[in-house]
Amino acid sequence: MIAELRKTATRTGHYLTRSLVCREPYQDQVLVVWLLVFGLFWVLLSGQVDQKRIAYFALSVALASLLAAICAIDARFGIIPNKLVGAMAACGLAGVFLLDPDEVMYRIAEVVIVAIAMAAFRAVYRWVRGYDGLGFGDVKFLAAATFWIGLRSLPALLLIAVVSALASAFLLRSARYEVDGRHAIPFGPHLAVGLWLAWVFDPMSYVLG
């Protein structure tokens, strides 16, 4: 267990340091990592210090750490480990208990809805196109993410993820990599940055008032 944690930490550190300075093999991840860093500084410097704010900050640090590890592994191997998704879900559920305990049952119901909907979308996409447009790890990630931001903020997460993925594809093309509709760009880092920005800034609160 300790050796596995050490290996994950080392891999994550390597990913972060090379992405921040736009170095191979993670030159397309530079936007993702800088947004993670920016969001963490925003959480640290904004808001008044009280008991609820301290809980929010601790949860944010935990989420940022998990997302960085998910990005590192998915960017390198194209998978999102079940253990990290499970830890993210557990921390998200704990966050609901700490910050808004009256919403726990509603949030669990939303997670179930999202999991079923995304699994159905994945199956239909594969049936229509003949290949997967969304990995099953991405489906589990979105279900776990719902614990953190709820169903209402999921559109913001997906929009940010798509824009981030397009920016990543542009960076790859500018580096003369061939990118087409079937190019396997890991979507996990882009889902991660979508979740992170939705958690930190809650853009749907501005849209819905």
C-alpha cells in the first residue's frame, strides 16, 4: 500500500513538473495543470476564515491532489484507476455531509441518475459509431464528480472538459501530431479540470442566479 502510494506520488510529481513547463510527453497538459494550480491559489486566498471555510479548503486540497493523480495516470496510461475514483467519491460524499448535510440523499440519487445516463450514452455511442467515445473510467469519474458538484453543475463540467480537450488537440496539432476523430486523447484530465473549476467557481450559480 505504501509503495503504491509512493509510486503514485512520484508519477504525479513528474507529470506536474513537466506539464507546468510544457515538456514532453505532457506538453498538451499545460493548460490543465495551470488551471489546477490557479484554482488552488484562488481557494487559498479568497473568502473569510471560519469553520465551514476551513472544511471547504481541506476538501479542495484533497480534491486537487486526487485530480492531479488521476490526470497523471490517465495522461500516461489512458486509464482512470478505480481506487482514485473511489477515494474521490468517498471524499465528495464526506464533503456533502460536512457542508450541506440536508442534501445527502438527493446527491446520492443524482449520482445514480448520472451513472445510468452516462453508461447508456456510452453504449449507444459504441453501437452507432462502432468504437467507444467515452471510456468506462470516464463514466465512473462523472458519477463520482456528482458527489462534489451535484447534477446541476454537470453541464458546466462537460463544457469545460470539451473546451479543454479541444485546446489539447490544438496543442498536439501544433506539435505536428496527427489528431483526428479516432485519435485517443485521454479525456480524464479534461474531466478533472472541468470538475475542479465547477467546484471552485460554481459557474452555474451565476447562470441560474
